[in-house]
Amino acid sequence: MNKTLTIDIGRTALVQIDLQNFNVKKELAPHPAERVVGNCVLLAGEMRDRGGMVIFVRVQLDELLQLPADNPMFKPGTPTPPPEASHMAPEAQVQASDHVVTKRQWGAFYGTELDQLLRRRGIKTIIMSGIATNYGVESTARAAFDRGYELIFAEDAMSTANADAHKHCCENVFRTMGRVRSTRDLIDALQAGTGDA
């Protein structure tokens, strides 16, 4: 049973992972990219309307950390994605008031200004969303958890290439780190100041 969710807008940030051209064109599951991006846009709009902090994270693909692996993300000989693949997707509707953080690995904390941005604003809670659930979102969430941030996961504002991987993260990982809710539940809680989410 879900407990009442109280969102202190002044101490909460929405962190949206890798809503860039390279990812939003992919076939995703269980939620298609169009729905994920649409829900992210709705959440960002609600946060902005209430003076909340909105952060977009993007990965610089031509500088992405590549270490020896049995099943690397980019197979040997795969051409480097073009520069525009690393650009934020127009559908994500990044606004001038938003922060954009560039990373060069899966997680958004290491080697970036993300933690400093959050601390300077006095952020205590992070709402997580984006692509992909079991890569950028999970890696960033684990680092946030280790730093003592409270976490809320927008389940239908994230997705990945495999529905089972998404389900595993949401049901077996994220619920032990924070709270998993739908976009609708989060919007209701934001609009009410507190809500049963």
C-alpha cells in the first residue's frame, strides 16, 4: 500500500536522463519513447509552474566511457554517432530556465556539476525519469542514494530496450531506494502540495 506522498517543491528537483536524439528514436519497452518524453514534458511543466528545479542530463556520445566488456554497448567497428545524436531532443522541450548537465558515462554524478547544482539549491528529493531505466536512470539513482538524496521514480516517464529489465528495476531495485509512482500520481501530488500517491 502506497503511503501519502508529500512533495516539498522548494527542496525537490526533477532530473531527466538522456532525452536526446540518440535515445528518443529507439524502440523502447514497456513504454514507447513518445509516451516517456510526453510524461517527462508534463512533469517538467508542473515543476516549472511551481518554481521547481528541472535538470536535463545528456551523454556526450563521442566521449562515452568505453571499457572492455563481453557485450559492449557499441560493438567494435560501429561508427561513432553523429554530433546531433548527443543533442537534447526538441520533443523534450528544454527551457532557458532549466539546467543541462553533460556526462560521459552512464551515471550523471561522476565528473559533472550535478551534485553541486542540487546542493546549492538545498535539494533533498530527486524525481527520476528518462531513458534508459536500467542504465542512466539506475546508475544516477544509485549515486544519488549513496549521497543521501531521497528518490521518487516516475515509472511511466522512463523506459528501456527490454520490458523485463524495466520491470526488474522498478519492482526490485527502485522500491528499496525510494518510491515508485506514476506520472499522474506525481502531478496530482504536485498540484495538491501533498497527495495520496
